[in-house]
Amino acid sequence: MFNVLLTAAGSPVFIPTCKSLRSNPNLKDLRIHTCDMNPSALGLKIADSFFYVPSGNSPEYISTVYSYCKENEMDLIIPAADEELFPLSQNEEMFRNIGCKILVSSSSALNDVQDKATLYSLCRNSFLLKDIVPEFRVCNDLFNFKRAHAEIREFDYQ
């Protein structure tokens, strides 16, 4: 039996991810578990098993998910909500100690991709992407937006 916890049963990616997992011929003994904080989440009706969780940024989130994973011998967690990513990433080793892997990037990588200015800067400085990432400016107010717009228009992008 391969036990997968696909979180955020009400998220837009839940149903396509379930379909993808179930269509994999290598996962014949698959059991999909899910969780959500909304008792009306559609995915709760589709999964093989479900439980309720607090919000992903709640202090009780990790202990609730950990207890369920330990009790049900989860093999893999696939998080489907942004607010779960950091807590799960920061506690990845704790889950690994009970044999459960988490499909999540490191906290530092998550910081980089969730901050758009940092992400664009990393891409602009990347050997492979530097020539395809356009000029950009970070704007926090209307004055800076107008100034950035005027500066970038000078580049005459087509």
C-alpha cells in the first residue's frame, strides 16, 4: 500500500493531482488521503480517507498533520496550499523520521520564489535565463510605478 496525503482538498489543484496519481499504472496499491479546514471541500468526497486540519499557518497545523501521518503510515505528502509550504518544509526531517517524504522545496528556495523581486533578480543573474528575462522594476506606490513605466518604455520592447 502506498499512502499519499494530498492536502488542501478544496484547492484548484486537488482534483487534477488525484486524477494524475490514480492514472499512474505504477501506483496500483495507492490510497489517497486528504485534509482541509473546510468541511465542505469537494476533495473530501473524492479521497479514500480524510481529516480536518487548522489553517496551514496555525501553530497546531504541523502536530495535527504529523499525528495523522504517523498513525496512517503516510509515504508521501503533496501540499496544495501556499500557507502549508513553509511549515512543512521547516519540519521535513521530523516527517522523514517516520518514513514520510514531503514534496516541498527548502525554506530558502520557497523564500526566493515567493518574493517576485528576488525571483526575477535570480533569473536575470542566471546564465541560462539572463537574456530572456526583461528589465523590471519593483514599485510600491503610484509615483514609482509611473517612473518605472517611463524608464522601461525607453527600452522599446516589442
